[in-house]
Amino acid sequence: MSEDTEDTGIITVLLERLNEFRLPRLLELKQRMDAGEALSDHDMEFLERLMDDARSVHVYVDRHPEVQPIYARVMTLYNEITTRGLENEKSRPA
């Protein structure tokens, strides 16, 4: 199996996982953060796993520029969620 064929298979699986599991959860977190909620420990674990995955798939993103906009958008969404979550936490009464 060629590297390109293998990459295509891996990218397909990653995009399916993103569409079915990761993106819905990210969008739900974004909505909650926009509503002023705080990130739970469970949310933080999910975001940490997301970043671990992002680091491990970066090699495929580097080799396939067609998926770079999707990767960039997910990372932007991650940043928006964590930034807003921190702001929400800071604004909570002590």
C-alpha cells in the first residue's frame, strides 16, 4: 500500500471521527462557553485528548494541504472555547 493511499484512509477515518464525535461536542462546548458556563473536568479531559490527537495527526495535515483549512478551523474553535472558558472562570465570584 502506498503512503498516499494509506494517508487517504487515515484522513478519511479522522474526518469521520471529527464529523460524528468531535465537532458536535466542540460546538456544544462553544455554545456553553458563549452562555457563560465554566468548563468541567470532563470537558477539560476531552479538550486535552483533542490536542493530543491534533499533535499526532499533524504529519498528515502537513502532507495534505487540502485538509489544512479544516485543521485550522478546529484549532480556532478549540482556542475560542478555551479562551472563553478561562474568561468565564475568571468572572465567577470567588
